[in-house]
Amino acid sequence: MQKQKQRDKQSELEYETGEVIAVFKAGVTDEQIAEIAGYVGKDYDMISTFEIDETLPENKLERLKSVGNQEFPKVVSIHIDLDKTVSRAEEILDTLFSVKATSENNTNIKTADIFTDLGVDDEDVDYQEEFLRQIKVPTAWKSWNESGYDITYSQVYVAVIDTGLDITHPDLKNMYSKEKSATIGHNGVSSIEKMDATYPQNIHVGRASYQSIRIKWDPVEWAERYVIFRSTSANGTYTKIQSIRSRDGDQLTDTNGRYQYVDAGLDTGSAYYYKIRAACTYKDGFRFSEYCPVANAKCTLDTPTGLTLIPTVGKMTFSWKKVNGANGYLISKATSKNGTFTRIKEITNGSTLSFVDTAVTAGKTYYYRMRAYRTVNGKKVISNLTEIVSKQAK
């Protein structure tokens, strides 16, 4: 009787009085659904199905079939008996483990509200706009508008998660940006469709030590990895030496927010050439940007510093600070600042940091300079010359 009264007031209600919507968990069979529907009514209609349209383009078919064997929740509309109200039918269904959710079959979908909330400029807006409300788009839009921020944004990007977006639809004209769009793979990682013009910018390569080179570059927004290649000549064969994950940026960026990598274990005196490209996952592999322009640097020894001359009777003691990686030092001497410098001593131990010159005459001024060297493959690789230091002998 209560049910009949409810049906008599159908025009005053905002839902169908003779139906209830039930969402069944994945794995529940049609036979089980039919049995449960019999508890509250006589029959039911399946609302959600997953049937693949074989006429779709091949690329879309491939994507859909990759999930075609998965089980999804089933949504059905159950026609309830005259002796039950919608609320009573919901109470019964909510007690069942196989039922994920229940609701009234609402009839109060009002597109005008969506038009007002979002400012939709589509004359053909229809009942499907209710789904915007279901995913809380109006709420998010209202929250942002009422946030109080003074910043004016010239562009707003909307992320669309979809299994087959029709980018040729008139509603997307001049709105769909292929360059900023991504394909979501089965592992949930995004990849960029077009990356050719977005290789790492402002690459800088410089000496880090006598056996290492530091490479720096600006981050690429979409990159998940940066792959670094090296060669010993500009037009030679480049070999991959490192793949850096962008999520490790906290450890790899400098104070200016640029990525950096130190290539170590190199030969002193040799020049090395580098190029980098950005990468991200795409389907079952990777997609890459173009290579950045080639940049190069050479591993060199530091120039000796801390040069000191101490004159004593009949000798001049020349000392300096240790140079990392040096196997020895070459010392030159002249009798005038602009005169000819002659090598007077080769120090063959990199840890020796002084030399006593006894070939001096009291009252005469002598000028000294030096280089450090490192032996690589039997050859000396020398540093730059030091500044000139001088003292008058005693």
C-alpha cells in the first residue's frame, strides 16, 4: 500500500518509484544478479556492459582488448515489487556482500545548473553533463573561484582520462593540444605523444676534476628519465653512459634547479663529447626526444697554487700546495720577469711540495714558475703555468 501511494506521487518525486539502481561487485555472475533481483522485484535491466565494437580503428581496438578480459562492476536497474518502497529495496540490497552500492534512479538531472556552474558554451548540452557533477567538476571549479587567489591564469589545462577520446569532435576544435597530451599505459605511467622539439635545453659541460666532467641541463616538464651519451670525438660513436630518473631530482639538481651529472673515471688531458635526450614510458617501451646539441670539455689538472719563496744564505726554498692527481711537478727559473725561463727541476713525486735551489747569487733576484703533470698512457699531461713569483737571494 505504501508503495502504491509512492507511485501515485511519482510526478512530485525526483526518482523513479518502481526502480532501484544497484552496482554489483566485479565477478558477480548474471545468474547471481537475477537471483538477487528476485528478492526485491521480478526482473532487471543491465545498464553497464563492456562490449568491444569491432568496427573501431585498429589502434583503439588494441587498447580496448588489452583490458577486455578484466572484470568490471555491473550496474543494473531492478524493477521492484509493489510491496516494497525504493528505500526498503535499498536496505535489502545493502545487506548483501555482492552489492557494492545502491541508489535511486534519479530523474532530476538539470543541465541548466551545469551550464550556470561551469559556464558551458555548448548549445547542445544534454543530460550527460550530469557526469560532470558526479566527478565533482562544479565543486572543484567553485572551490578554485572562491579560493581568493589574485593570480590570473591565461590558460587552464584539463586532464581527460578516457579509453578513446575522439579528438576530431567539433567540441574539441582549437582546444585539444596534442603536444601536451599523454597516453596512459598499462603500468599507469604517462608518456608524451610528441616530444621532438623538447630536448633538454641549455646544456653546459665543464671540468669537475682531473678525472671527471660535470654536465648540467634544464629539466624537461614531461621527462621521466634523461639518457646521457658520450663520445671521444664530435662526430664519433656515442655510447650511453647513464640513465637518470627525473624523480631523483632532489639529489641531482644544483641550487638553480638544473639537473647535473658527474662523469667520473676519465683520462686526464682527454676531451669528451656529450649529448642528452629526454625519455618517458610509452606502451611497452620508451619514447625519446631529439638529442640536445653536442657539448664538450676536457679533464685537466689544477694549476698549482700557494707558491712561496724563502731565501736563506746560499739557497732559495720554493714550495707550493699539492695538486690532486699530480704525479709530479716541472719547475722553471729566469733572471728577469720577461726573460727566458729554463726548466731546472722535475719533481717525480706528486706528494713532494718543495724544492731547494742552490744555484743562486746573493743580491740577485730570481723568478720562478711551475706546472703540475700527470702521466697517462706513458705521456705527461701538464697543467697550465702558474703565476710568476720572485725573491732576491741572500
